[in-house]
Amino acid sequence: SLRGSPKMASGNVELRDVDTSKQDKKAKLHGLDYPETESRAHTLSYMVPAPPRFCYKFKVGRMYVCSARKRVSDSGEPQLDIICMLGACWPMTFITMAIIGTVAVSALMTFLPKLSFVWWFAAAFLIGVNLGALALTGTSDPGIVRRRTADVEAEPDVKRRWHSGADAYLRKGEQYCEESQVIVKGMDHFCPWTGTVIAAGNMLYFQIFLASLCTLLGFIALVCFVSVSVEHQERIAARRGGM
């Protein structure tokens, strides 16, 4: 929901545990205090519970920051870099990892014993790359933009639009994710399988995940074909030896 010329937000955005949590105050200080609203029934993250409280430090919209560090920007202003976080559909990150790992290992263990060590090494490498890329996709900062509620007159040459859901201004190339309830840069889509929004910050990991998944599926098919061929040749050799 967008509107052209809004009244400026008061800045008194309500946060959970804002009076008791120093981390929530830190989020507000660094422009990460996105207002959280109840998810609508049509959203993928509807009724997804929060992770255990000891797993994250503070919330950003419907995302959960597990680890962050302070640094000083080139302009001399303090910034908070998010190192690890969980998405709005965070359980799906681990469910997808379990599905891929179980299916891949089960299929390969059926056929790999008939093949050499090189095949084992290639299988372990592909599974590791795929699960690692999936983990990085689901736990990296997707490119969350710090909330801007400053007066338009402060930067008259910058085009922007007001978004009531984020209670902040959006610039060109930025989009509000309804699932995550944050503004991200270069948003592509919200992926339920990785449990998070795919945007500029984790797009590379997501592309590696897709490429490695396709490669892994092709490798499993190749292993099955080679294994069956080897077994077939062994049977032929055994028949000839018994004649």
C-alpha cells in the first residue's frame, strides 16, 4: 500500500520487548526497527512460529537476527552489519536441507558401493556445495535497507515513494517484502524452500544453490546409469566364466 505525500512518522514505532531488550534498542538506533504487523492468511509465513528466543538477538520485521557486528562506515557513521539471520519461514530452510540430504544420500548409497572412490568424492563435494549454498541463502542478510523516515526536503533530488507497511521511504530498486516485512534492495522473490526473501544480498548464494542442485540431480542419474551398467557387465562376465 503506497501513498504519495504522507505525514511523517513520529518515529515511536512499537517493538516487542523494547523496554527490556538492549538489542531492540540497537536495532532502532541503526534503522532496523521495522514495524511488525500480523501476517495475513494468504501469506506463506502465516502462523510460522518464532524460533526459540535464545537463537536470535532481535527481530527485523519478521526476520530474526542471530549475529551482527558494529562497524564505522566511510562517512564516519556507525553501522550494524548482519552476519547471520533467519527468514520469515525459517523452518523451511532446515526442512529443505533434510529433504535434499536424505534423498541424495539414500540414492547414492544404493549405487555408489559398486563404483570407485572418485565417485564417492564427487558425491560428497556436490552435496556439501549444495547444502552449504542453501544454508548461506537462508541465513544471510538478503539486502535489508535501513528505514528512511527523514523529511523529503533533506534530499530533494532523490526520487522516492512512501510505503505505509514499512512506515518509511523506498528508493529506486528497493521493494517491500510482505512476507519478511522489510525493505530489501534488488528483490527477486520470496522463496518458501529457502525460507527467506531472495534479493541482492543472497542472490549469488541462491544461484549457486540452484546450479548445484541441478548438477547433483544429474550426477545422481549418471551414478545410477553407470552402476547399473557395471552390474550388467559383471553379470555377463560371470555367465561367460561359468560356461
